[in-house]
Amino acid sequence: MKTDKYVVAFRTNAWDKSFEKKFVTLKSCVDPKRWEVVILADETNGVLPTPEVFVKISHTKSSVVTDFKVAAVPNATLWRNGDYAIHPLKQAIEAKAYMIVESDTLVQGRLAFDAIADYFDKGGQVVTNEQYEVDNNLDRYDVFRREGYFDYIHKASVMMWGATNEICDILLAERQRISEHENLYEYTYPADEVFFGSVIKKYNFDFLELRHLENVDTTKLAFRPMWVLEDTENWGGERLIHAISSIDLVISSLYYNAGINLKMNNYDYSPGSNLDRIFRLSVLCDRSHEIYNAMVLDVFSSPYNSNLDFAHYVQEHRLCYEGQIDFKNKAFLANASASSVWHNQYKQRHALPFYCVDGNYDLDKYHKQGFLSKEYPYPWLAIEFSEVETISKVNLYHREGFFDRTKNINIEISLDGENYEVVGEWRDIEFMREESTRNKQGYVYVSRFELADAVEAKFVRLVLQTGDTGMYFNLNQVEIY
């Protein structure tokens, strides 16, 4: 297909009435004499039931990798690599320039796309919400520089972006070049915004920043709570809105708007307080059960607040998963230490022992947090109670996979934290999958051990039996009763 118009694609990997409403709204906000409007459907997980009356350009992760010879990096989904999407669009429709609008972006009014068309008419090359330099020494950005991808690291937003036909060819060539890199893996692979921004910088492309459009409200384009699209006040006028879908960002945004700095100020959970109102507002996004997991690290980092007080609050107001918090578990929010802590030099994350007692049972927490030791012989995890407790049972919860790392454990106890005795030898451990309401996956991997006799302890130490060979020790949660 070939067209003399510019093409705007509504990029989505799901479809229902709400997506259709946003797509129809997008069609109404462009001049049909200047723009072709299509659905750019990522159908990696199945065919989307879009109405036949709409033009749909279909692609999958495997088709993009095969057709355009770009890398399929582990965990680098098509959604994370948003720049990939423009290539099947360009392959399906030959046009002078293309725009992609993500499905969680709302376009209102015609001024934005009139301005974009005018920009391309005058020879413009690239459109993005914002393009800016980032600190090369931060997190994975330094990796991109050291691996030779780019001399200077920039970012350019891709929730609503576009480029000319010629620029698309350059973007593809750069992705293919990176895909041939010998050290290519998840932590060294530039995600879409870093890739797009750095290519703009490398070639010194001319670009239009949407945030500077005249007479168009773009204040909610970069960082807003997810329910912003359900607010009827945002439907109408001349504006661009991008809704954030991460609960962490939703809560952080609300804190920011309320002037609350969690790591510096005391909490006030009383009815009518700022924090109480924020929590209740979060119910609007229908994900209030994730608040505990999203906040617990901020609470833990604050020297002024009680983790247990916070846990009681979220349980009372049902701001966690059903049955997630168990105050009978003596290990819950207790002090935890370890023989060593694994550290990822690229992500700058520490796999703290606290993550074993924080009450977060999500199986994918290792993308953000999760205890993991270094690969040493006999690594251990120790839990300290606030006072001497009588214990008789230990439950261990594991991440999904790597079960062979955790096969044989000695359970040791102490009253002073220095002199330990073995009270249990746990061998050939098997983690059984069980249905559960305590996390977002709906199941956990757990193994249970009962001591021969109840014992008194202030410290409980779990020592992985490795022999002289080093081994990683990772656990999701520890329960002690």
C-alpha cells in the first residue's frame, strides 16, 4: 500500500471497548486529507478482535525479529522496544512520514496533528514529546556508552513519536548494528527511549518536541496516574494525555502532588489525612491491593516510621492481597541479615535479606527486589526476633525457577547471635506449587519443615549446605511459627 498522506498508527497489544473509544477519538482528531489512521496491532499473544471497518497492521515479536534481523533479547518485549513497531508499519504502508500513538495516550483536538503535519511539510525529521541528555554514569546508561553503542546517552519519549521514511531506515540500521554486538544481553541492550534519543543525538536530527506545542495542553503527557483517562474533564479541548500504568508511579505521583516525602516525613494514617486520602484515591485504579508491595521499601527506608504500623493499616483497609499479611509469622518484618548480598553492577540493585521478610510474595519480585547471596560456599540468611520466641515450624517460599539452588539447608538457632546450634537438617527440598491469593500470580512455590521439638530462639539462621562448591542462595519469603 502506498499513500501521499502521512500515517498515524494506534499501537496496541490489547483490544476492547475502551481501546476502540480511544482509537475512534484519535481518528476524529486528525485531518483525513493529510493523515491515514490505522491500528498497529502487536499480536504476539494472539489476534486482536478489532472491527473489520478499521485498517489493522499486524505483527508479532517473532515476525519483527525475522523480517528485520533485529535481536530478540531476553525480557526485551516489543512493548519495551517501541521503536521496532515503526518497521512493520513502514513495510505495510509506504508514506513520507509516520507517527505512532501508544494505546494509553489520549489525543484531543486537531491542533496537535495539524502542527505535526505542518512540521513534516517543512522538512522536519523526528517528533517526540521530549528529548534530553541523561547522566552517562547512571545505571545501565553507562553500560551503553562503555559497550560502544553511543558516545552520548540521550532519551526521547516514545508514547507519541514519529519519523520520516528516511529516518526509519537509519533507525533500523542502527538496531541491526547493535543486534550484532557480541556482548548483547538484557542489561546492555538500549530500550526504546534511550535508543531513540541517542540516535537523534548521534545524527543531529531536527526534531519537534510536542511539549512545546502552542495552544495544546501537554502537562499530562509525561507523568500522570493511570485513571486520568477515566476523568471526564480530560475528554475535550486541545490536549495530549499519557496515562502511567505502573502502581509504583501512580503512588509516587500522588505522594508528589500531596507534598509528601516518604523518606523524610512522619506518616499520618488517620482518617482524612493526606496519606489516607491518597490510599483511598488509589482504589480508582482498581489496583489498591498492590499498595503494600509498592510502598514497603519506602516505609522500610524511613527512620521515622513503623513497618508493622503500616502493615496493620494496609490490612485494615484491604490495601494488600487477600491473606498476604500474617502477623502470626514471627519472621514478618523482623531484622534480617546474610553472609553476603548479590549486587548487579548494571542495575545497581542489592538483593537485600529484608526482601525475605517483607511480606511480598510476588514471584517476579526479582525484577525489582528479592534476596540473593553471592556464589560462596555455605551462604546463610539470619532472622532476628525482637525478643526470644518459641518456634516449631519454618516455611520457605521460592522464586519461580532455580529450585536446584535450594536443596539442603541446616536450621540453626541462637539466643545471643554468636553461638548457634543445629535444630533441623532439611534435605532434598522440593518446592510445591500451590494456589494462593497472596500475590498477583495466584500461586506460590513453598516448602514446609517442622522441628522435632519446639525450641526457644532469638535468632534463626538458615545455612545452605554446599560443600566446598560455591552456590547462590535465593529465597522469596521466610515464615517462622
